[in-house]
Amino acid sequence: MDAMLLYSETPNLHTHTLKVAILDPSGFDGDFNFAAFQRHLLRRLHLLEPLRYKLVDIPWQLHHPMWQEDCDLDLDYHLRRVQVPAPGGRRQLDEVIGRVASTPLDRNHPLWEFHFAEGLAGGRYALIGKIHHALADGVASVNLLARAMDIEGSAQDERDNDQAGHTATTSELLRAAARDHVRQIAELPGLIRDVAVGMRRVRRRWKQRGQHPDLAETFDAPRTFLNHVVSPQRRFASAPLPLADVKATAKALGITVNDTVLAIATGGLRTLLLNYDGRADRPLIASVPTATDKSDRITGNEISGLMISLPVHIDDPAKRARLVSLATSIAKEDHEIMGPELYGRMMAYLPTALAPTAFRWLGQHDVPNRLMNVAVSSVVGPRKRGHFGGAAVTEIYSTGVLSPGAPVNITVWSYVDQLGIAVLTDDQTFNDPHEATDAMTEAFAELRRAAGISVGSGSQDGVQG
């Protein structure tokens, strides 16, 4: 999976992710600035081992690239300052985040950057972490973030940075590649058998379920304004939702919080389709990543994906939510029948010499993406409030990556008492990316009304504007 995320990176499809933390030093009895953050991170590097991984290509492309661990770090390169334009509100910060997301990471360095954003209203700051997806998926990112922050009630573990370790020689890399090839050859017959058995079981279960006319057929994602060749430039938009309100809505509707997130996305996408295409007459298909383990690891990708039907053609929000819940349960059942780890096992056999060229061609040509229309992800973030160098983390947002022909990624992270909605897109899809977050916010209000919950004006702490 890590290698696939490297191969699929093209000039217009960057495969880094973003983690954005809003920092409020108002309750800190001391000075907080860029230098304070530098000191904080330096004292935590021994806990953040993946930040010292550097990509190493195997000679003659005989195998997937590997990580060289314990590399030297040039923190002057990796830690950067950026200014948020006045008046320093949400829209100005989101514009800066879009610019940060628009440039790929340099593979000659460890694959991460931290941009320290100054100039937010109210004396706040933002930390924009850009990390290659090959380095960490959602589970690993949550655990890395927890190590980087001071979490309330947890002990601090700080010390001086360790020195760089051993650098692998060419012969060591080739021996490691050879050992892995031997293992893969031995495992291939079992993989082929498991794929055949899984597909047979899924087909049998589909026949048993019968037809669901309001759900999309597999490999039948409709062509919409959301689907075109992705441009290299990125746009970003964010919005917070109170987690307690989301949980109450889910309970009232009799569905899960994850189903509620998908229902909110469905309602927002319906509005956008009506505005841009003038119609929303067919269900969309969302690619929803799911973790195949929930360990405390801090690197790598242990993920698979669910293809979930989003009934944007349904006007009634309560019915939409029930259909989303049904589609999710079907996708999860098929995923379990097929085998949660099967997708990752297959990715290990991507041809090293051919995969990057194939992904590049796919990303640059207007080939209809029949597999998916949009990516939607929901991640459970830290449950306790954290601090960086004394500044409280008040909000967290995250983004995934854009796929060929699908330039919209919706990622929702929970953090303490809120859900942070983040939309990453290119500069060709929306007139303003905040149309997407506004549509989702309104879809949530609509869902609450359908659940019989009154929607007050309320107020939300966070970045204003």
C-alpha cells in the first residue's frame, strides 16, 4: 500500500495528506511563537521516528522503494513560517492551506513539512503538517499527532534529538529486496486462491440480497461536474460541527456517527449537483477508506476501501440517511466476505517498473472513473485536548488525497468535542471551495430537522470568518 501511494503520485495528483491544528496560546503563561514550536518539536523527535525516514529506491527498480530509518534532518528545511493575510479568518487560512497543498513533497528529503502559520485573528496560530500518505495513514497519523502533542493527563517524554543511524548499502538493499521477493512468491498461490474464493462468496451474497434500486451498482459511478481531469492546484475549505450534536442526531435517526457523516456529505453533494449540473438523478459512489487494524503504530498504511452508494437523488433527508446506513452495511459485509486485508495484499504485487507510468497516464487523461465519484473519510482523532509548546490545540482538520477523475476529497476528523470538516479539491471544480462546506453544514441542519431536533443559531468556537 505504501508503494502504491508513491507510484500513484503524478504532477497533477499529489499523494501527501494535511493535518491542520489551530493553536491558541491565550491560556499559556509564557511566550509562544515559531521558536517555541521548534524547541517543542526538537524535544519530541525521538517519539516521531517516521519523520526521520527517507525514501530509498532499490537499484534497477528490482523491488518497491524502502525507508532508510534514522536519517539526518535539516529542520530549517522542514519547519517553515507562513503568513496568513489580514483579517486572519477562516477563509484566509484556508487559502494558505490550499497553497501549501499545491506543491508536492521533495523525495530527496524525508517526506514531510510543517508550516507554522502566523497572523490568525485573536492571536492564534495554525500548524499545517504536510505528510506523504506513504508515510502514514489515518490511524498512524492520529498516533503520531498524539505523540507530538502534550495530551491532558499524560506524562511528557522529552529529550535531546538522537543522532542519525546506519545507512544501508546497495548490497543490503538488494538482499532485503530478494528476501521479500522470495516471501511474495511463496504467498502468491494463497493470494490467488483467496481472491477467487472471496469473489465467489460476494457474488453469492449479492444474489441472496436481491435488488436495491435506490443504491448504485458497482462500477457504475455516473459522470458529474465532480469528475474530470484533476489540475495540479489545490483549494481547501474547512468548517467545524459540534460532536455532541452529531451524536444526538445519529441517535435520533437510529444510525451510527459514521453513517451520519456520510449522510451529511450526501446532502451537501446533492445541493452541489443541483447547483452545478442542474440535476441529481442518480446515486453517487464514494470511496471510503477503512483501517484493517487499530493498533498504536505510527507509520505505514494498513487500509482498505469501501465503495458506498450515496443516494443524492433522494429528496427526503431521513430516507437518505437510512439508505446510507443500508449501503454502508452492505459494503462492510462484502468487505468482510472478501477479506479486509486482501486489497493491501494485492497491492504488494504492483509491477515496480510499470506502475508509475500507468498511474501517470491515468491521471492525465479524461478517462471516466466508473469506480467512484468522490472520496469521503471519517477518522476518530484524539479524545483529550492537546498542546504544542504551551498553546492549546482548539481545532484539527485533515485531508486525504485526490484520485484520477475525482478531484474532491471530504475528510472529517473528530477531536475532543467537535468534528472538523475539511474539503480538498482542485481549482477547476468549484467557484469557491467553501460552497462545499456550506452545503454540508446546511445538510447537517436539514438532517437535524428531519430527526426532530430543533436547530438553534448557536455559536461555534474556532477560526472566525
